[in-house]
Amino acid sequence: MLTGCGGDDGGSGEGDEIAGAAKDPAASRSAESPSGDAVKRPSVTLPSDVKNVFDGWEAGDTAKDAVLRDVTHRINATDAAIVAADPDSDALRFYYKGEALAGAATWVKGYVDEGRSITGTVRFYDPDLVMVDKDTAALAYCADESKASDKDRKTGKADRTPVTKDSYVAYNSRLEKGEDGVWRTTVLESERGNAKCVR
């Protein structure tokens, strides 16, 4: 089921995926922002067996880097919510809004209802960011889920599936900058097996 929320299919993780949610990670706000700004953000913690790697997610531009950082936080928050079986996670509500928030909550709830969780490493790469205006951005990116899988929440047994083109996911998202300076995902779509992402 890996792919996340707001996707065209159900596969593995984000877009189609929802990455990152821990039970209390959102309940308490971290004293220091993971983005180095003054915003009090939900604390998000992933277990040692869940890892997201972001290749090339630095644009060298202050405005663009702020968008990319908040997307990485959103991905981790989604995964943390899945791990914590918490579709009402504060972190989800912090990094998503509107249609994307509804999709993320539904995505996480699907894992909860099926007694599933996630394990392994997902690599996110080829981010293509367009600043529509100072408060709106569009971001497309790819995910390699070949080293990640779903697992049974009770037994901890991971699904082992062969690596195919469907192990690669293309994401398209839209973000809006809030008054607090945080970039929140408003639209998130995914397509598994998209040729531009297959390696």
C-alpha cells in the first residue's frame, strides 16, 4: 500500500504516499523548529526502521529551499502518522490543508484499518519546483520505494515484493504559504510506474 495520499493508486508511501506520522509527535510542539525558523512545529519522530532520503533537495535559493524543507517535513509527518496509527495527527494538520489533508487522513486510516504499517527506506529525488508567486508553489518529484515495504502491525513481518516499475512513483503537488511562513500542501497526486521516475 506504500504510496500515499491523494494519489491515483495505492501503492507504497506518499502522494500516493503519506509518509511520516508518530503517535505523539504532533501532540507536543518542538521547542526548536527543524527548519531553523521561529515557527513552532509539531515534533515528528520516525522509528529506526523507517527512513526517508532526499537527494538533491537543495535549490540554493532561500525561498525555494523553504518550500522543499516543508515538503520533507510533510513526508516525514505522513510516515510518522502511519507508524503511530494516528490519522488525526497534529503534524498532518500542520503540513497539509484542504483536499490534501483529507486525502492524507484517509490514507493513514487505510493503514490503521488494515492493521498495516511501513518499514524500509524511500528515496525522493528529481524535485522540480516552480514558484507560481510568492505564496504559491508547484512541486513535482519522484520516489524510489524499492527498498521499502508495508508490514503487519502486530507481527512486524514485512511484505517482500519484487522490484518493478511500480516501485517508482511520480508526485505532483501544490503548496500555499501560510501567514506563519509554513508551506502547506493543498494538492497531492501520484502515479506509480511513471516512466520519468523509473530507474
